Amino acid sequence: MATARGPEMAAGGGAEDGSSAFCFSPAEREDGPGPVRSSYLAACRACGVRPASCLLPGPRGPALLLRHRGLGTRGAKALALSLMANTSVVSLDLADNWLLGEGAAAIAEMLKENGYISENTTVVALQLSGNEFDDQAAKYLADAITANSKVEILDLSYNKFGDKAGEVLGVAIAENIGLKELKMGWNHFHSEGAVALAKGVGANVFLKVLDVSYNGFGNSGAAALGEALRANNVLEELNVSNNRISVEGALRLADGLKENKTLRILQMMRNPMQNEGCCGILKALRANSGTGMEVLDLPDVPVSKELAELREAVKALLPNLLLRHGGNTKQQRKSLSAVEPWPQPKALAPWPCEELMLPRVKTPS
């Protein structure tokens, strides 16, 4: 049974040679040649890859959805070259395409160049999850994040970033002036890398949504996030679920919550915080008269008497708060539909970002 990604794709017979990477309707294929088509053909010649026949008419509409296509590094280079002077695509989805470091470099170069064309439409939403990006790839992406002020939504989850990546990306995040939503879940950020990322978030004054779930932030990373929340007055949503945050880390993060006025959604599920850590978070909210918290997800722990009393006290102070303990939901709102944890720009087609990044599998003939 063969998969549709990785070295096997590069050997031929798939998206690397352009045979099945993109899909458009017959009506779309009838369009004549245009500037995007011409630039794509030239890029394919320069990179030594066969053009994807379905892409030849050029992209239609603002969203270009290419996830699970096994583009590989050369396919990514050709696509990036053709988008250098893009004036139509605003949402680019390249999730699960085995881009690796070279592909990251090509996409990063496109972002730097594309971001300079301020009078034209540029890519504002970029999906790069599940592409085997490592610490080396992070260096290219960090340069692009620093230089590009147009991308507002960036998904780098399901990759292989480690502490070195956290250090360079943290600096880039601190300097970026365009990102509003950043997803970096399911990577390998620990200790120094987590602290560096948190410091970058603390210095950023534009980022509104941050997802670093399923990493290894631990207590040191949680403490750094607490400091970031103390200084940051912009961030509205934070997901630190499954990050090995124990009681100590939860209490340090709670210190930042005592002073933060803007955070609306905090997700901390699957952390070993115990009752004491959960109580610390609730005490912080009780002590902060200006908190804007609307949704709070805590781990599923046995509820002690103190935790139950704190829960009732916070509920009295924040009657609209949606408080969840693992699988047990305490709902004070009439409708869950009032809460939209991951808003998307109206002009963009929403991504199914929560689906698992599984490779496509060829069925036996």
C-alpha cells in the first residue's frame, strides 16, 4: 500500500511531476492563458518540474486549497515563484505537502517578496501545517515573518519545530506587525524554546489568537506566558492544552491573569494542574475586576470543596462565563453559538484546521 507523500512522490507519478496536484472544473480549464498561468509555466521550467495540468488556467477566486497533495520541495519552489507578484490569492493552504526545509525557504522568499507589493492583493492567510518543518526551516520562516506584514493568519502546527526554532520564531513574532492568528500546536517546544516564544508574544501588539497546544511548555513556559499576559493588552485567545503544566506553572500563569484585561478564551485541558492549579486560575479571575474572560477550559479533575466554592464565586462575578472542566460543562450562556473560538476573515473560505493531517492512500488496483 503506497502513500501519496514523501520520497515516493518525488520519484514520480504524483504531484511532484504535476499530474494530480490541483483540481479545477472543466469550465475553469476553458479559460485562456493569463499572467498567473504564464508565470507558473515559467516557474515550472526553471525548477525542472512538469506543470500541474489542473493549475494551468490559474487560480480562481481568493483561496488556493492544496492540502494533502504531496507537492514536495520542487513543487513548492515552482508554486512560490509563480506567486511572487500575486494579485489575486489571499488564502493559501499547503498543509501536509512534505515541503521540508527547502520548501520552507521557497515559501518564505515568496512571502518576503509578496509582502512588498502593498498596492496589490497579497496572501493574508497561510496554512503550512504538517510539512515536516524543523529548526532549520524555522530560520527561513522567521525571516519571512519579520519581513512580511500582510499575512494575518499563519498555521505552523503538526511540524517538528524544537527549542532552536522557538528561539528564532520568538524574535520574529516580537517584531512582526501583521499576524493576528498563529497556530503552533503539535510541535516540540520545550523549556528555552517555549520561554522564547512566550517572550515574543509578550512583545507583540497585534496578535489576537495563539495556539501552542500539545507541546512541552512545562512550568517554565507557563511562567513566561504569565509574564506575557501581564504585559500584553491585545491577545484574546490562548490555547495551552496538553503542555505538561503542573500546579507550579498554573499558579505562575495565574499571576499574569490577575492583571490581564483582554484575554477572552483560555484553554488549559489535559495539564496535570490538580485542584490547586485550577483554584489558582479561578482566584486570579476573582481578583481581576477588569477581566474579559468569556470561556475557560480547565482539566477534568475531582472537584474539591474549595474548587466548587471558587467556581460559584467566579460565576457570580462573571455570569456570562462558560466554564468547562474536562468533559463536565458548566454553562451560564443560553447558547454556545454565541462563542466563536476560531474566527476567520469573512472574505476567506474557512479551513478545516482541526482535522487530522493524515496522508492520502492509494487504493490497490
